[in-house]
Amino acid sequence: MSPSSPLDILQESLRGAPIIWKGEYPYFIHPISDGIPRMDAEVLRATRDLIVEMVDWSRIDLIVSVEAMGLPLLAAVGDATGKPTVVIRKRSYGMEGEVRVDVSTGYSESTAFINDISSGERILVVDDVISTGGTLEPLLAALEKMGAILQDVIVAIEKGEGRERLAKERPQWPIRTLARIEIVDGKVEIID
């Protein structure tokens, strides 16, 4: 792998990411997951390219992500592929068929609202981070219940056991990640 491959660019951007503590939860700060520190366009392009290369686009009707930090990836991948996009929002619009979903992260709880996804649509879900799976799990369950076909789920950064837990509990969900990290001695370490 050349030093400037998309994966190398993403992994290198993760090394040295600042860490803050939210109670007992070590939270890394990265432009893909937080919008700060400022994002080098090369990192967004590399992350987009990794996603675009992984997916069989003939089997995707719609790309879906969750606000707020899924938005840069959603826009970049949608633009690169020409596929339509839908954002799962954190506020209600009251549209016909809107589905309310309660979600939780390692440090907070919130509600998300799904609109404009039809039964039978083959979707790609893109997101910034999976750690506990507390956001992704209820959203994927709701999408499945709505009749959407979870064709692919790609998350940029994996931290913690959430993906592995979901792979055991919900093996039908095709969850893949681009980079795996863990916090060791207050620093981000890349896991191969």
C-alpha cells in the first residue's frame, strides 16, 4: 500500500486526534466525527473514495445518513455516485409516514426522525462513527421495519465493541467499517 492510499490518509488523520472525557467515556475528536479540528479536503476525499470503492452501486437506490456528522460523508458520496440521499434528522417534520426512533450513544440520548424512505428501496447507510451501536442499532431496526432493504452499511470509524456486538446479534445487517481505533493511554491507536 502506498503511503498516500485513501486508507493511509484516513488512518494518519486519526493518529494524534485529541481525546476528551465525557464522564467515564473517552471521546476522540476528529473532523469526520466532529467537524473539528478543521478537515483537510484530502481526508474527506479519501474517506469518500474508500466508501465508493466498497459498494456495488447497481444494488443501491438511496444513500441514508444521520445528522449531523454523517452529512459530509452523505454529500460527498452522493455527489460522487449521483445517487439520491436522505438525512435522518434530529427533529420532527410531521411528514406523512415519519418514523420516530429513540437512540443513545456512549454519552447521550436523543430522538431521530426518518422520512421519505419507501418499502423495498435498497439503501446504503453511511455514518461517521460506531462505538456502542446505540445509535445505529435502533435506526437500522426501524429502517428494516419500514421495509427498506439494508443493502450495505458503512461507518467511517469503529471504536469499541458495537459493530462486533451487532454482527453477532443481527448477522443479517451488513455493517462494515473503514478504520478501527481504540484509545490507549489517552491516545488514538489504529487496530488492524
